[in-house]
Amino acid sequence: GAVVSQHPSRVICKSGTSVKIECRSLDFQATTMFWYRQFPKKSLMLMATSNEGSKATYEQGVEKDKFLINHASLTLSTLTVTSAHPEDSSFYICSATVRGRANSPLHFGNGTRLTVT
Amino acid sequence: AQTVTQSQPEMSVQEAETVTLSCTYDTSESDYYLFWYKQPPSRQMILVIRQEAYKQQNATENRFSVNFQKAAKSFSLKISDSQLGDAAMYFCAFWGTSGSRLTFGEGTQLTVNP
């Protein structure tokens, strides 16, 4: 149980276009979803935290207008990279906590490798 | 703010041997959770083991066990009978009940030699 599906797994886009990444909790309702960015051989860097029906909370240094997060339901959060540039190329991972289980560990999606050409 | 430190960027172990990965953390909270995650080349994050701070007993999961020293704020991971499939990046992580976020260490790349 507690499966998080992230789509797409890989995406290549041209500079200036926007890309949407979806994160779905398949068999549970997610209280909170987290979006991370990871550079090669580096740790996961928290970008933002989103709760269903409210605005996302962004970490310091993360541009909220560049990385739009929508948490429309208890099972879906989306990250849109707007006007993507090559420096946005990275690995993006979402995770979720199980609603009603405050002590549950985070469940991670399999990540999205974004390449901006 | 919490910090998590993994002082070993890389470690290697012979197959069937035992290896210990180090992790220290800093927090002012008394109630929290500690985790070890494994990230193989597929980049999938896999939970290896978890420890509740209020529990004195060290957590174990088959070949994986931790040495949790709360006073020293240390949380090391011991892998026994290492297998080739254990080769991965290992991240130590802290979850504070007041902060509601998972803070990761920088990771330790583990190589298992046949």
C-alpha cells in the first residue's frame, strides 16, 4: 500500500516552454505533498510543501512563479516548470504523507528527469 | 533548524562483510523520527529503516540495524552480510514533529565489491 505515482518519468522540452509533472497518491489520501529537486550525486533539496486546497509554501530561494504547484485534491499535486531553461534540467521527486497518520513516513514517487534543450 | 550530517561521501565493503554508515544530526526537539533511505541508480527512494526518538531500543530490519545514540545525536546504519544489491546512495533523514518536513543528509555512496 501507500503508492505514489509520478508522471512522466522522463521529459525533454525546449527552452521557453512549460512542463507539468503530476504526483498522485494511488491508494491513500495525502495530507501533504512535498516536491524535491535533486542534482546528480547530491541530496534532495526541498522546493515546496503543498496541502490540499491551500497555497504551497516555498523554500527560500525557490521562485514560486517559475515552479507552480497546484494541490487540487487529496490525491493529486502538480508541479509546473514555467518558461523552462537549461538550468532547470534536474531530477524532480514528489512525496506524500498519509492523511490521518501523523507518524507515517514519506512515500516517494519514482521521480521525473527533466531535460531542457 | 535541523541539520543532518553524513561525513562519509563514499564507502565500500566486500560482499558478505559488514559496513556502518554514519549520521549525526542537530535539533532542539525532543520528539522526532529518523530514517535511512536507499537510492539505487534507478533514483527510486526506498525506506530502509526508521527509528522513533522516544524508543530506546534500536530498530532492526533483517540485515539492517541502527545504533541510535540520542544524547550524542548519532544515528548510524549497520548493514550485515552485504549484498551486491545493497550498492546505492544512502541518505539519513530527520523528521521533526513540529517542523513537518524531512531533512536529508548529503548522502553516502556505498559500493559493494564482489
